[in-house]
Amino acid sequence: MEPQYVDLSEDDDDEAPEEVTFEDSKATALRSMKQAIDSVRREKELLKEKRKKRQELFQEQKKRKLLPDDILEEIDSAVPKKPKVSEVEAEKESGEEASSSVVEESEGSDDDDLVVEEKGKEKRRRRYKRRSLKGNCSVMRVQDQSLANKQQQSALKFIQSRLYGKGTNRTTASQLLSLENKRALNKTAAVQFVDKQWGLERKEKAKKFKKIWKTKQGSGRD
């Protein structure tokens, strides 16, 4: 019987993978890299835009919390400002020049006096027109507040929370010893300590009770 040969050359050609050139693989790698870079850039831009919007919102909220301009102007006008050294010297020089000119010149006319009086009246009117704050209110900047007072308050709150907060189990010595006596195998009476505010009779009773308690404790340990 003759052996039969099967030609598998066509099947092998169909099943073989397609050849990928170096240029194609390089192009796909560059394309994927470019897509990754673009996505990172877009994320950065979105984050930058979010930060910008948040900053704008914060600035708007800050402006809303500020006092009105007219009240701030009143506060600035009410606070006396110290004149600078140069301004004081300039005022002195102008005063000396004015005094010398007054000595040299003759008396001014009546029209000039009227103009000066009108200017003075206008200044007085402006002073009276300043609107005063209603009620017994006082405006104060945050920077002017004493830091020492705030630090003292925060320290006091910290001490109160640590010593007497919910997480602390504080008790007196008598209560602690009495609790130990209650939980012991040989249960005894509660402990009493002498208080200075008690009377003599009560102090003597407490001292006797304390002696008895000590003897019982010593005998119980033995």
C-alpha cells in the first residue's frame, strides 16, 4: 500500500501571522505616546482652570465680607494720622513765609476776608456731614486685636478639654480607694479622709475610721 502525502503548504501560509514592519510599530508607539501627552496636558489645563475659578470665587466672597466704602472712609478720617517729618518742616516753612509776607504786605481787602470765611464754613459743614455709626458700635481691624488674649483663650480651652473632657476619667483619691475596696475579695467600707472644714467631732470619727481601715487592710494582706 502506497503512503499518501498531504500538501500543507497553503494552510501554513494562511495561518502565518502578518509581518509588521519597524516603521509601522514605530508609528503606533509614537501615536500612543502623543495621545498620553495630550491627555496629561488636558488634565493640567482643567486643573488650572478649576484653580482659577476657585480663586475668583474666593476673591468675590472676600469682597462681600468687607465693610462698605463709606464706613471705611469714616474710620480712616476718625483715626488721627501722625504727620511725617517732612510735612511738619514744610508747614513750619510755609508758616514763616506767611508771617513774613503778612508783615510786609498791607491788610487784605474785605473781599479776601469774605472768601476765607466762606472756605472755613464749608470745611465745618463737611465735618458735620460725616455720618456717625448707629448705636454703640465700634469698628476694629483684626490686626489690632491682641494676640495674647487669643493665645490665653486657646490655652485655657486646651487645658479644659485635656483635664475635664469626655475622654478623661478623673476621680478623687477616696473614690478610687473605695472602688478598690468594693472590688476586692474581702469587701470593706468606703474610705474617708479628714476635711479641714469639718468639725472636731467629725474629724475624730474620720481619724478612727481611717485607723480601723488601715488595720483591716494590713491583716487582710497578712
